[in-house]
Amino acid sequence: MIWCLRIFSPLLLINLLAKHHCVPSPLYDDERLIHLTDFDDWLDYSYQDESVETKIEEGAVRLVNGRTMFEGNVEIYHFGQWGGVCDDEWNIRDAHVVCRQLGFVLGGLRITTDGRYGQDQTMIWMDNVSCNGSEDSLSKCRFNGWNIHDCQASEAAGVICRINLNQQVQNDWKEQDENKSNKKPSNILLKNIFGPKFPIRLNRSPTIDIKVLELFLENEWHQVCADGWSINEAQVVCRELDLEFVDSIVSLDHASSSGMTLISSKIVAGIKCNGEEASLSECRKIFPNYCPDNHIVAMSCVPSLADLTPDASIVQQSAFIEERSIMFLQCALEENCLSDSAYKIDRNDPSWIFETRKLLRFTASIKNIGNADFLPNQSKNKWIWHSCHQHYHSMEVFAHFEIIDLSTNSSIVEGHKASFCLEDNECDQDDEVLDRSRYACADFGDQGISVGCVDIYKYDLDCQWIDITDLHAGSYILKITINPEQKIPEKTFRNNAVKCLFDYYGHRTSVSNCSISMP
């Protein structure tokens, strides 16, 4: 479904219709006009007239499967074909670029991940997109390269664009007072809709291990829409069924082929959890009940799982500042590990090699304290060889680093340890097991982190830093998050981050009060 907009504001009409090649339809054409009462009265929505041929420019973007024309999964046009964008490292700056390219001059309102608007059925053109927010098109942002990715169809990135200055970001976890508005709230606790306790089950197994999730609502069983379903929701299901931990999630085709599925057709959509709830009844239901491509959740649970936690004391002890010539940071440039200003240096100027970057370096030591090995989510044949580091990388993003403003609690400088090679560097020793280590990067070895073992990334490794060249002196929070996108299941994500007080004086620094925290 691709949307175009008929609007009674001339300025937005110029910006939007020209961008979308929208063909106006008669105002009262009931077959084509869809009235949406939740939005401003001066907006009308109409389907694009597909009979009109338009020339699509290289790098054009569009939103698909949304309920309106200002939301949906993002697709980009390259080499004569539309393709999707992966949600790895997808953030609001990327959304601003997409929305403004589409003509929404106010930029993005929020991002969506985990295929919120359906599974990506096309090829995936872009992964690890990194925009600074000022680009005039998505194709000008940094990314891995066309069709270079480690993503699945369920990892489609999406956006909701801002159409109104007064439009607010909806907080999925914020309690709402239903008495203050005549409108149906956009999200509400499931127990307030279906009662405090309703049966759930894993049923009708298409394979031996994977079963379809079903909820007993309003006296009949409902299947659950896979769009936007993540490890957080699946973990709650396993906990409620006393099946311990989530193992895997798959998306299956539902028998129905309708574009919009309602509860009456036995699919419930828009369930969102933070992963810590005791049962699904404590999670929220996002309205409307919209399941674009009718894929349903199937999943499995396991009794044991990995649990990663970083060492806060090592971060505090190892942190220091280094100034380094950009000439020696070519691999880091390739992996988007430097701040935006590094990519604006004019390389036609012979003096560019004397430019330096100021790096906050530190060591990260990550231990598996769970009862199962931590393994990458990509099979070995999909690992990527990196010539800079001379080994295979099994994960594109394993850690995210950021400097947070104390007054606004917003991230002002970000970095990431890209393209990890997971291995056992140190392991607990006991009388029964003399050597627990089993994973090593060398010679295309198996990768992972064994139970009781530590994977250490020393401060002198590429991208084991945050580029603070443009940061002003002051007091901040240093935050390091492991498995930040939570795409690999763990027992809990509550211990996956380290937060420290970071005092920056321009040429020296103090990192103190480091402790384990929630991401």
C-alpha cells in the first residue's frame, strides 16, 4: 500500500504532491478516499493512481504498508529496483532524512523496528545506516554498501513522519487517563481490555520445535501478528508458560490474505512489552489492530540461555584520552566509528593527513554468566571477512557507546564497536573443567562466548572508543551497552549496560562511579 496526500495547504501541497507523484482523486470518491478521524480535518488520504507512469529517480524513497501515507517501512530505489532498509543502528536522525526527502519538512516523529509494518519481501539494499540528520537524501548517508547486510526480513526499518507542530511522540509505556479524552487511547494494558488473566498457549506446531502462539480472547483463540514482535514480548510468553527463556522466533503466513486484519478475524496485533512483565496481560495493546501482511508469531522456549554482563571496574580503570592522526584511522572511517565531522574533511587538500581526532578509549570485558553459550545470530556462511582486521566478523553491532548530557538525558556523542569477532579470552577454572574455552577467531574458527568465559576488547583495538573531538568540556554520563539491539536472546537485559560519570576537561578526563545498569 503506497499513500499520497491531498491537502488544502498550498505550501505542503507543493512539497508533498510533487515528491510523491500523487494524482488527486475526487473529494467524495468513496471507493478511493479513506477518512481517518484520528488526524487533522485538513488532511485527506488517497491511493496513488498506479495507471500513471512516473520516472523514479535513483535514490528515491517511499513508505510501504502504513495505515497512512506518513508512516510505514522504508524502501529505497537503487539500480532499477525497490529494496528495504535494515533496522540495525536505525535512529531518529535517519528518520529525519527519510521524512524530509519525502517532503515532510518537519522531519521524523519516531522510528519503528522489527518489521512493525510487515516483513520486508524485497531485497535489502541498506544496513547500518548512519545519517547526521542534515543530508537531503538517504542515499547520501553512510552505510555498509548496497546489498551488504546481515539482516532478515523481520528487521525492516520504518518511520512515522511529523505532520503537525503539536504532534507528540506517544510513549508506549506511559499510563493514560482515559477520562481526560473522548478518543480511544493509542495504547492500553491488555488486562484492561481482556481481563486480568487470559489463557495463552503454543499450539499447532508446523515443525517439532516451533509452535504458533495463541491467546484466548473473547471466547475464542487468536493468533498474534508477527509485525513488531520482538524478543521482549517472546520472553514474557515463555515466563508466563513456565518455559524459562525464549529460544527462537519465526514468522509464518496466515491463511487470510486481507490487507488489514481485525480481532474478529482471529489475529491480534500491536502487543508491546518491555520484557520484564510476569504475563502478557501486563503488556500494552497499541491501536489500531493492524497487521499489514498477515504474518503470525511462532516461537520456542528453552530451559537455559546465555547472560552477558560487562565489567564496570575495567571500564573505569582503563579509560583515557588519545589524540590520533586520521591517517591511522582508515579502518575506523570505513566502519563509521568516527564522529560526523571526520567525514567532512576535504581529502583533496594535501594537509588532510595531519588532521587529528580526540578519542576516549577504554577496555570492554564481557562475561557470559548464563548457563548456555552466547552465539552469533548469523550462520557461519554469512560471516563477513574484514581485510582491515584480517578475520571474520560474526556480528555487525555488538556494543554501543554514548556520551549522555546530564541535564537533558539525551545522547550527544555516539560510537559503536562494529563488526565483532566473538571469542573466549579468559575462562573460569575448576577441577572438573580445566579449560572451558572453545571459541576463537583465528583460522575461521567457531565464534561465541562460552559459559563462564570473558571476551575482552582492549582499548587499543579499532573502534574501541568514542570520538569526542567535537565535545565541549563538561560533566556527562558515559554509557556502554552490550547486545544493544537485543536481537540475540539472553536471560535478562537488565545487566547489559555500564554507566559512569564522565568529567571532561578538554585534554584530560575523569571516569568514575561506574556501575551496571539497564540499557
